[in-house]
Amino acid sequence: MRTSRAGLLLLTVLFALTGCTFDWQVEGPAQPTLSSVGQGDVPAGTLDPAAAVTALAALPVADKTSLTGYERGCGQGEGCVFGPAWADVDHNGCDQRNDVLHRDLTQVQVRAGTHDCVVTAGVLDDPYSGQTVTFAKADASEVPIDHVVPLAAAWVQGAAAWPADERQAFANDLNNLMATTREENSAKGDSTADEWVPEDATYGCSYATVIVTVKSRYALAVTSAEAGALQSLLATC
């Protein structure tokens, strides 16, 4: 039954006179919620599984090339050919490592006088292992930042031909960075999806969508074995 505007006004007056209160509830479209990495989710901007399947099919398929020219171990530990480590490429006043820690950790604590930039403590729900890990700045190496598409893998699948600024952008792209444990980061190393998958099998789908998103964005190649592994992971979505 449809109520007229005059009828609604009369009801409002009657409720006011009797001292009753009521709430108007207006339904609207559901608001999107922000996903948090570490609970099976992925960075903002990652392709959904269906789009990742389409994007994977469009990636160039080629064997890995030589690592000749690839350098690692200069600066703060990242490859020299990919520029200085954790550059503030988005110019928000905070380096990319701390940006990732802010995004991936909960219960974050920061160092005073750093404009809330430097993370000193927090809790990581590690996406690769499914374990909960306490982060402390004093033991920062226990929670490294992983390049989901490794720098060395990128080098032999297209990045060797890039200009320096594109390689630096890639090395610091938040879509390709993930906080994890030292054990998982060491086990993964420079492996591609056909060589290593997360210990927590429930993260396989998300892992594949991140890889395909990054490779599609930078037009990086996949080997036939890697393409097959990614297809299998996406099939679990």
C-alpha cells in the first residue's frame, strides 16, 4: 500500500505528540568493503579470477632468457638494475616497505617523529603460510617484503629490455609486494608459479590473480609450464 506525503506528515505529528520515536531506514546500494591482505585477499587493483583467466591467455609465452646483466645486492638489498630499494615512488613521504607494512599488518604501531611512517610493531596474518606472526622493528628481517613476481624472474621474462625508470617502478609496485615470513620468502626465492606455490593452499587462487595482474600490467612473458600452473591455481577460485 502506498502512503501519501500528507499521511506521512500526519504520522510524524502524532508520534511527536505521544512521545514515540522511530527511525527512517532508507535502503541503498551496498557499499564496497576494503579487502586486507593476509586474510585470503589481494592488493587493491588486482584482477578478479575471471578477468585473470582472460588476461593469462593474452600473456606472451616464451622460455626464460639469460640472467646476464642482472645485479642484486647493492643499495639496501635489492637489484641495482631495479634502482634503489624501497624508493618512495608514490611520493607520499613514506618508503614502499613501510607502505606495505601499514597495509598488510594489523595493530600497527609507529615511531614518533616519522609522520606515522615507520612501523615499529604489528601483527601479520601471513598469506603464504596462513600463520599469525608478530612483527617487531628490532627483528624486521623476520617479516620481509616479497616480490610476488620476483625481480630475477621479471628480468628473464622481459624486464631486461626495460628502461631504468620502468624497472624501478616495477620493483616498488605495491601490487607486486607482499609482507610474509622469512621462511616463506626464502623458500620462494626467485621461483615462478610452476616452481613454488604458497604453503597455504587456500591462497593459491589469490596468489595466481596477483601474478597475472602484475604480468599483464607489465607485459611480462610466462613459460608454458608457468602458464599451466597459473591455470591450475585459477581453477581453484
